[in-house]
Amino acid sequence: MKLPAATRIHVSDTLSTENFMHTVRVWDLPTRLFHWSLAVCVIGLVVTGNVGGNWMNGHQWLGYAVFTLLLFRLVWGFAGGHWSRFSAFLYGPGSIVAYLRGFNGQPQLGHNPLGALAVFALLGVLLAQVGSGLFADDEIAFAGPLVALVSGEWVSRATSYHKDLGKFLLLGLVALHLLAIAYYRLVRKARLVGPMISGDKLVDAPAIGSADSTGTRLLALGVLALCAGIVYAVVQLGSGAPAY
């Protein structure tokens, strides 16, 4: 018997679309911990650097922490979960231009082309900031651990970059990052923060997930310990060294 038009049942009107969604682990736990730890450390660095004085001791230790985290992320970019690997968000110029023009192709579970550029830019600027900090000397309350290894001219250049250009580049990238999060949430209705907390995204088709097992997390812990050891060894290079 054919139902009248007014009483016909439409499945799409009665079933939630979430019933057909798939949960995919995009960001493994080590990547998420890296992200939030780095955010806390960068905030701490900005605060302690601006306050100065005795707070510079904390600034120095936070710098070592960021150095360790950056080394970890570089290694994890090759050994981490699928979407944390650099190979998952290396885009050519054509892909970037197409994305800017609105031709997105397949939706990206991980970083989109603009997000990938932001990640590489932030990693590069942070590495430069940490590296210059190792050789910086404000002649008041702070001297980097490797100051004795280079000439006064190089110390002056490193200090100038660290306090001026490097600082403003970092603050600019952080501001762009926050604006991008707000834009994608308010305009494109895409949640970027939630998946970086839970690790998961809901997608309408099965997709590759990132490995996030106990073994993977133990591997990340070992990598982090190794990176901390490297940072310690680098810092010790200037210990007891005669002035250049």
C-alpha cells in the first residue's frame, strides 16, 4: 500500500548522520602531549622573558624543555603515528595553490596544506629561537650556556635576533595559529582543538588511523629520554670552556 505523501518516512530525516560516521585516531598520545607541552612552555617563555630578573632562570629551563620537545618532534615526524609523520603533510606548490583556490580534493584528516606550512614555519622559528638563546647574553641576568664557544660579535648577533626579530616572528606565528583556529571553527565549522585533545575525528568513510598502542607510547618515551640526553650534552659543551 502506498502511503500518502504527508506520511512517508524518510530515513535521512529520522536517523542521525553520526550513525554512519567512523571514528579515526588521527593524533597519537605522544603528538598530543607534545602539542600541549609546547604551548605551555612557549607561554612560559614569553612571560619569563618579559618579566626578566630572577625569572630568567625559569626562562632558561623552559628553553631547554622546548629544545627537547623540538628534537622529539623531529624524530616523531619519522617514527610517529601515520598523521604525525612529515610524509603525511608534505604538500607541493600545486596542492597549496589548489587549496587556496578552494579545490580541496579529498578532505585532510591531518594537517591541510596551510596547516602544514604553519607547522614547518613554527618548528623552524622555534629552533632558531632556541638556538640563538644558547648563545645569547643580555649582560644583566642571563647568559646562554654556549656563550664561551663563540666570539663577542656572534653573541651580540644571537642576542639581537633572540630578543627582537626571533621573538616577534614567534609571536606573529602564534597569533596566526590562534586566528586560524577561530576561523576554521566559526566560518568553516571545523573543530581543530577537540581532536588534539581526544586524538579522534569523525569521518564519513573509513580511513587510515595513527598507531597509538602501549608499544608506540613506550617508544615515544624512549625517544623523549634520548632527546633530553642530547640537550644535556649540548648544554655541557660550554661548561668550563675558556672564553672565545
